[in-house]
Amino acid sequence: MAPAVTPTPTNTRPRRRALIAVVAVVAAGAALLAGCSSSSTSGSSGKVKVGLITKTETNPFFVKMKDGAAKEAKAKGVTLMTAAGKFDGDNESQVTAIENMVAAGVKGILITPSDTKAIVPAIQKARAKGILVITLDTPTEPQNAVDALFATNNFQAGVLIGQYAKARMAGKPAKIATLDLAPGVTVGILRHNGFLKGFGAASVDDKATALASAPQVVCSQDTQGDQAKGQTAMENCLTRTPGINLVYTINEPAALGAYTALKAKGLDKSVMIVSVDGGCTGTRAVKSGQIAATSQQYPLKMASQGVDAVVAYAQGGTKASGYTDTGVTLISDKAVPGVDSKDTAFGLANCWG
């Protein structure tokens, strides 16, 4: 380093101004670079950008998914970009998010598609540009429209609660109400069909095909997985068909809506509710007896494994493919023979939301 030169008094002010200007430019540049990344970076992995697009920002399931992705992105030293639909079913916002992430130079996109068919053309455009696309939780139609799927086995989640309900009924004739999601959504179809298969109400060869109602199913209503709509659906079923003694719900918000309707009629002790998700609110409802059992899934694991897959692709060219099962556990405090389950202490230690 050259020795410092002390300026003469006549040159002090101009040089000071020049130095201040240089410092200001350097500081501005540093601030700009810092603003380009939401996580720490190291080595070549610092250039990796990962996109996460969820159905909504408010559903606790997707909040936990985002938390998992953010934590793993920070651990891997990569940048995470996030976006979500304005509501469940908002395909347009998800398409825009894909386009924005492609323009931003992401190496991979993780997405829970709101419309499993309509999103496919946007995904195909992203993949054509060499971007790895992985669906989380919800498969596209067709499933091979993406590179890989990291998700709960939703059919098996349904099978578990169906088997549990069958065992708890102990041979008593069932009059079943199914509170489903919405027509054509793969997650809802798989859970519904899995439940009927587990209960023995139907034989399912094609797991992706919606079934006609099994004989034991006396009422079916769609709820969009919403608690208020779940309550209305249950009220409708009780009005139309007296004697319902078993309720299957697509998720725990719908289950709690059903419970509210049943309690208002004094039927909360005589009608069993089974569900899927394993959120903290739902697991507490199992502990309190509002829900008999639920199948718990793990959104944080889906997201963290998805980030890892994108990093592996970016750094070594290893491309994830096919289906990765992120696990499901039946949660109930009333175990039944022949159906593996964990109690609510385990459920609360592993829940989300």
C-alpha cells in the first residue's frame, strides 16, 4: 500500500468532497447488492434463486410450508422468492408468479397448484427454459407435467382414517356424510377415494378417478375446505338425511364446521368425525374429542426437501424426478387394533399452524 499523502491546506476541501462522493457511491452500491438477496449467500450457491408459489398466504398449512422453505434456503445460502394466490383457486396469480420468477432467473420453482390443469401451460414454458419445477402437496394433471412431486400420499391419508372409522364403528351400519373439497381437485379426490377404500365402502383401482357415491354415503357436499362452508354443508346433510352417524371431511376446518352444526343439533356425541391434515388446531380438536382421528401431513418437510432438490440441480445438475412421499401419520387418542396410530402428544409435537 502506498504511503498516505497529507494534502496541503489549499487542497483539503476539494479532496474531501471527492472522497465523500466516492464513499457515497460505494455505499449505495453495497446497499443495492444487499437488497437483491433475502438470505445469506456463500460461494457459487449464492447465485441460486429458488421460487415458492403457494395457493394462499393465509392458510396455516402454506404458512408452515413457507417457513420451511425460508429456513432451508437460509441454511443452504440461497435466495428464496415467494408468491401466492389471492385465494384458493386463483390460477391467474400463480401464472403471473411463474412468469415473474422465470424473468428473475430462478433455477427452480416449487408450487402448490390451485388449478391442477390450468397451470400446466405456464409450467411447461418454465421447464422449456431449463427451470426445475416441483409440485408440493398437490399433483398437476397430468402428474408428469412437472419434474417431480413432493407430497403426502393423499390416498393413503384417506385410507388410514377410513380404516380407523371402520374399526370404531365395530360392525354398526354406517350412514356417511362426505364433506369434500371441490370438483376436479386431485387432493380432494384422492382423500375421498382413499377414505372409501379404507372403510371398505368401495374398491378403487384407479386412485385418481372420482367415485360415484358408495351405498353407505347418504350425503355429499363440497366445502372448499372452509369452516363456515363445512358448517353449512353439514346442516344441509342433516336436513336432507336423518340418521347420519359418520362424517368424513377433506380437512380440519371443514371438520370443525361440521362439529358446530352437529353440536347445535345435540348430535356431537353420537356422530363420529374423521379428517385429514394434522394442523395444530385440528390436532387439539382430536385431543378434545371434537374429531375422532386425523391423518397428519408435513408441509415443512415438503418445502425443505424441495429447496434441497433445486440446490442439487443448480450445483450439480442432479434433477429430481417422480414422486417423493413426505409421510402421513394417523393421530388419535383412541387407538384401534390393526391401524397404526400416534397419540395427540406426538401430533402436537409435529403439527403446524
